[in-house]
Amino acid sequence: MTAGFLVRRAALPALALALLVPAPVAQARSKPDPAKMEQKVEKKLAHYKKGTLLHLVFAGSTESTGTLGQLGEHSFTLVNVDTNATETHNYLDVESVGKGSDTVGGRARSHHGIL
């Protein structure tokens, strides 16, 4: 037997094994288009009238409840019910929007309507 024959004979099982072992299939996931995300949040907020009480969840799981103010090109204002301060938020920071409600004499709130 020749050395080349032995090398080919040893390589054949290795090749067969490599073909039989499934390789993990990686799916390409594209990042969402920021312009489309801005439009989605702006459109959701545009459904509410100015002064509507809303509950918002932002990136990083921070939350805010307040009344809706002006809608701008890339941001909007919200008057926080706890501090009575006007806050400006970017549309891209919003993860979910829901209509808020206060109970009389209490601070219990509910929110619905995740983006």
C-alpha cells in the first residue's frame, strides 16, 4: 500500500463524519429600522388626544405616567403626574404605550396596549 492511499482512506471517515454532524444554522436578524420604529410610536401616540393620561414604558424598563403634550418630529412631551414636570422623550426610547387611569384618592394605575 502506498502512503497516499492510507491518507485518503483515513480522510474518508473524517469527511463523512463532518457531513453527518449538523452545523448550527445561523439566521441573520436585521436590526429594526429606526425611522420605522419612530413612525410606529408616533402613530400610536397620535391616536390619543392632547391631555390624555398615558402609561409609558421606556428602554431599560423605566416607566412614566402622565398627560400627553405636543408631538414633534423625533420626540414628544409628557406632563408627569407624580412630579407635575414636563418631560421630553424620544420616540425611539419608548417600548410600550398604554392608556393610564388613576383611581379616586389613590395612586393605583392600570395600563394596556403594548406596542
